Amino acid sequence: MKIPPVKGTRDFYPPDMARRNWIIDGWKKVSVRNGFEEYDGPIFEYLKMFQIKSGDEIVEQLFSFKDRGGRHLALRPEITPTLARMVNQQINSLPKPIKWFSVPRLFRAERPQKGRLREFFQWNIDIIGVDDVLADAEVIFTTVDYLRSVGLKQRDVRVKISSRKLLASSLKNVGIQETQLLSLYALLDKYSKMPGDTFKKMLSEQVMDESIAKKVINFMGSTALSEVSEIIGTNAEVEDAIQELARLKELLEQMGVWQYCEFCPGIVRGLAYYTGVVFEVHEFSQELRAICGGGRYDNLLHDFGGPRISATGMGMGDCVLGILLDERGLFKPESKELDYFVAFVDEVYRQNVIELTMKLRSAGFVTNFSYKAVKLSKQLKEASAQNAKRCIIIGEEFKSNQLVIKDMATGKQELVDYDKFLSELKS
RNA sequence: GUGAGAGUAGCUCAGUCGGUUAGAGCACUGGAUUGUGGAUCCAGGGGUCGCGGGUUCGAAUCCCGUCUUUCACCCCA
């Protein structure tokens, strides 16, 4: 009976695994060089933990089950709640600031489509305990640092930055009621996805007053911070949010990555827990869904039973990124490569082939030999297929203690003394 | 949950109006080559034409159902 793979999952054959590792190794390397430390948690948690942050609707969007003790558990759809739990547990003994990263395998029971699967990997970086946009700047810098390192240019990706503080204070300043904010966010989040007229129409359903609606539209369309106070007027709260974003821009300029970024009030981001700076990275033509998203979430640790400590972070999945890297031809995974392939001319030397192979392996060289007793040309073919850098050929010369070493790239070969070769291996 | 498209070899696909034993390229295995790889040539293995039913003398082909998958919507932590 043939069993198909489960919907929304991927099989990683060796070439796929090489690509996956290439992405993840890149994430880890950039995290570490930016001063983040790696952590991880269990792949399943109490279902309740995910409900705290995201509400009850989340339950049907994740894989949950009951264990034999009747506990309601779920495969993790994100790692931030685990992070909050872990940090809260040791909050008093952890040196601040906390700069942690993780590359969890996550699960979401959604219908798969382009750039979205049911099982995927997500790079997360978080800075906890720094109530300063400098931390937001560092999160954004680290994100760009990675994108840059894989060869994505300014013309490929844009970091779109906004602020929940600015959004809330601006909307209130033009006359939107506080109670209206959340439902309005959902619409504003779609601003860039729909034609202007459609947006206008849908906005008018929520905002009856035409002059207010017009201000909201102008605000959403603004691309420079300096325009904002002209459009929506100003007050202390608005001014404060603008100052914060201006400082963020200044910091990103100092860090040398502002050219990847732009101010974009349309970035709202789904859930309600963001409290400050928010950002998303999009592919330039906007044809793909967001490559990553992040922002400040100052209440989350408290929501998980901890102290009021500020936090900011970012998450980047491997699906959309993988599509983009593919489209741009930027994947450069290392293919399988052998240092040595050991071959024989006559089967009588087979034992010597095995012995030498094991010695090479013990010395740390990636080495293979043929399992089959086939002629030399076949063995060399196998070596070639396995990307061997060098072939060692054991033949007549071995009787006088000599090996033939063939360089597979140049085709040149030389005779070397066996004992000498071995002693050089050890050094 | 809603809508649209697609399912033929491991992969990408062709298959005429419904007509004999379902094909190609790539990949894989072997040979051409008994001490020299990548190229080339030759050969070979590999198929429940997604599955089930129906129409028909006859179905990969037409009809119905179903499953899977892709894409979009909802949602997106």
C-alpha cells in the first residue's frame, strides 16, 4: 500500500536538504554575528498557550491533540509564546538585554498555497528588555544583513516600516474612535492589496464622515514622515510617534541599511499585540506575500504572566524566501563533494582500498570507494558522479609501495610513496 | 470554509475523431572501453493513464462521483 505525503508537508531529498541547510545556516550565521544566542523549546505545548496570545479562533488553525493524560496540546504554530514562557521563567537571572534567536519547525493547519505550507521553518530574532528604538533598529538591521548576505539587492526587497503608535494616534487625531481602531486595522492592512477605489468604498462603510475618510486615505498614501503631521494634524502623541520613527530612520542610516527601507503607513500587521514599530519585508514587485514581518510587542511577556518588559522581534519563514531565492537564482548550496575516492585496478587490491579508505576517513577526509568489483573506468565514473576532488588508484605500483593520485579536475596524476602519504595525513 | 485549474514512467511532458501491444526527453542501470571519469552512441528496467462507477463492440480520450494537487479568496501569529 502506497502512502502519500501529508498535505502541506515537504520531503527533503538530499538536494532539497542542501538548500534547506543553506538557508538555515545563513540565518544562524547572521544571528550569531549580530550578537544573538540560539534557543529552542518543545515542538508541542499546551494548546492554551497559543490561545492566550491569539484567541480561541486560533484553535482551528493549528494541529491539536489530547495526550493520554487528557492534556490539550498543540504542535507549535509559532515560537514567540514559548520564548515568552522561557524568558518569564528565568527573568530575574537572565542578563539584559536578552538577544535570542531560533529556527523552529512550525505547523499550521491552513490550506496550503504559494509560499504557505503546513510545516515550515521560521527564523525568529528577538530583543527583550530594551525600551528603545535602537533595539528595533537592530532587529531590522539583522534582517537586512541576512537578505544582503544572500545577494538580495535594494531593487529586490523593500523593508516597509510603520508604527502602531503613529497609526493609533493619527487615526484618533483625525477623529476615529478608539473602539473603532481594531476593525479599521484589518481594512488598512489590505490597503496595498486592493485598488484605490475599492479601498475608498470599503473605508466609507466604516468611516461615514467624508473629510475624515479623506484624511485616512491621504495618511495611508503618504510615503514620507514629514508629510504626516500636515495630513492629520498634530498633537503630543502623534509628535512622539513621529519622533520615534525619525530616530529609527537615523539609526538605520547610521547602520547603513536605510536604502533598503521606506516609511509605509499601510503596514499594520494582523494581530493586535504589536505596540510600536512594525515592519514587513516585501519582494519589490509585491507579487509574493511578505518575506518576513516583525515589530515591537511590549505587553506580551506580561500577558504570559511575567513582568512588564518590552520586547521587539522578527520572524521570517523559509517558504516565501525559498521562492524568491529560486526566482533570482541565488541558491548556492554546497553539493556533495568527496576529498578522495579510492579505486583499484584489480580486485586483489580491494582489501587495500578498504584499509586506505578507513585511514583517510579517520584523518577527517570525506572518502568513498566502490562497493562493486568493477573495472577501473566504472570506478572513476562513480568517483566523478560523486564529485570526488581526487582519486587514489591502487594497482601494480602498490607492490613497490606506491599509489597513483589523480586530480579529477585537471586529470593530472602523480605517483606517491604510500608510507609517506600516510605520515602526511597525520600531520 | 468558498471558487477555478490540473492529475499519463522517478521528473518534464506528447498522445489526432473514442480504435491494435500507451510514447519522447531527462534521470537510473548495463554495454561500447580487460589501467583511467565527465562527452557520445547503443541497449535495458520502469505504467492499475489518480481512484470508483457509467456510456460504448471498444475509453488515457466522453459523462458522473471521489481523492490528490496547484492557484486565488477567508485567514495569516
